[in-house]
Amino acid sequence: MPGVASVIIAFFVVGLPVLLIFGQPFFRRLMDHREKRMEIEARLTAEKAAQYAAHNERLEQRVRVLERIVTDKGLDVSDQIENLRDRPLN
């Protein structure tokens, strides 16, 4: 058994420090890559959220117009709907 113990001791004395020294640049590059990927994903997620918010705002505006048309009793509903169809969507 003295052979196995000496190999284990040699690994901790020589091998482990060598692995830590030469593995550090690889580990740093890996962490930098993960950080950059997370930043890109965060930017894309924020962009999608802004697009959904803008789309949601447009839908809410259209619903408000439709609610106003339905609740206004003195106006001709079909003429207003046709006027809305002619307007461009923003």
C-alpha cells in the first residue's frame, strides 16, 4: 500500500497545483463566455417584453375604441366600424 499512498500524496502536492494553475485560464474563459451569453439572453428577453408591451397597448387602445362605439347610443355604429377599418394600424 505505500505505493498507492505516495501516488495520492504526489497528486495533491504536484498534480493539483499544476491543474489549478493551467486550468485557471480555461475556467476564466468559460465564465466569461457564460456571462456574455447571459447578457445577450437578457437583452433579447427585454426586447421581447417591450414588443409584447407595445402590442398589448395597441390592443388595449382598440378595445377602448370598440367599448366607446358600443356604449355611445347616439352614433351610427356601422359607420364608425367602417371608419376604423380604413385607418392604418399603428
